[in-house]
Amino acid sequence: MALEVTDSNFEELVLKSDKPVIVDFWAEWCGPCRMVGPIVEEIGKDYDGKAIVTKLDVDNNPGVTQKYGIRNIPTILYFKDGEIADKQVGAVPKSALVSKLDALL
């Protein structure tokens, strides 16, 4: 299951994690986000204990959204050791998301 991250807990849950972290930047009104959402949830279950899978609502968390220059959603950022290690913009199949995560494990 994906964790909900916000401007206030982003540093703690994402940047200080000792595991790779996926952050799905999304919004309620975004059609492609609704397509990617269930895939992100699945990855969260599949990688439980190996990686942290999170979602960040761009409308409610402008600080993190602006900090990372998120202009298009869905955007998925992959973090390792507090740094961006990879990025995926747009709706893609699960295999594309998983291959980027596997590279960080």
C-alpha cells in the first residue's frame, strides 16, 4: 500500500529513508493519474519491506511540488539516499515502473 506524503512529512518519509522510495505526484482531477494510481498501490504491496512507495497530492502540497519542479502529472520520482535517482513522467505500464525500481535495489 502506498503511503500518503505531504509537505510536512516528506523529508522524514522520503529523504531520510534507508530504502529506495517512489513518490507518485498526482491529483484527484488527473485522468492519467487515476490509471497509474492502482499500479502504484500494487507496487507498494509487491515491494513491502524492500522499498517505500508513496503518493503526494500536488494540489495540497505545493512546497514539495515546486521544489522538484513538477509541471506534468503523473510524475514519479525515484529517490535513493535522499537524492533523485530516476524519474518517470506520464502513464506507463507497471513493468516500466518496476524496472526503474529494481535498478535501485
